Amino acid sequence: MSQIHTNRPLSPHVGIYRWQISNTLSILHRLTGFGLALGLIPFAAWLWGAAYSPALFAGLVEGFSTVLGKIFLVGWTAAFYYHLGNGIRHLNWDMGKGLELDEMKTSGQLIVVFTIAMTIFTWTLICTGMGA
């Protein structure tokens, strides 16, 4: 049996590792992808209800009209914009662009601003009736 070395370094070593914006954005990208996929279930039910079941459609519209329903819709919208923007950021990386540390930090900050701005813009249009 081989001898276990207790003085071997860990990678990355938890004692020297610093949390960075890229870590948060990477985890958030995965979470928003999962959330978008889960959000397709009530969206598909809403579409199906609109086509085939007026009672289901009315029930879902009523549910989405509650405070919790509105929080879900705003969150789903924010997840969409974040996942879209960060996906484009990843495509840039795949082309070898924006890989310098300062560029990665700046693009991450821009994605957060983009997400917030587009979510506010979208819901301003919805709430003021300008989208109708």
C-alpha cells in the first residue's frame, strides 16, 4: 500500500483562495439555466391552456397575478437576460476574446448591469401597457 503524503498542497488551496466575480457568475449561469428549464413547465402549461383549456389558462393567469407569481415572472425574466448575456460572453471566450483578467471582470460587471437594465426595461413596458 502506498504511503499517504499529508504535506501535499491542495489545488486550489482553501487557505489562499479568494472568491471572485467570475466564480459567482459561473455558478449563477448554471443556476439560471436550470431555472429557465424549470420555468418552461408553467410556461408550456400556460400555452397549452390558452389553446385547449380555458379553465387551466384562467387559473394560471390568476396564479401569475399574485405577488408570488409576479416575483416568479420577474425572476424568470432576469434569469433569461442573465443567461443570454453570459452565454454571449462565453461565446466570445470560445473565440479567444476577452480572456484577460481585467476584461473578464469588466464583462462580468457589464452582464450584471445588462441583466438589471433589461429586466427593468421589460417590466416597465409590461406594467405601463406599452408592450400591448
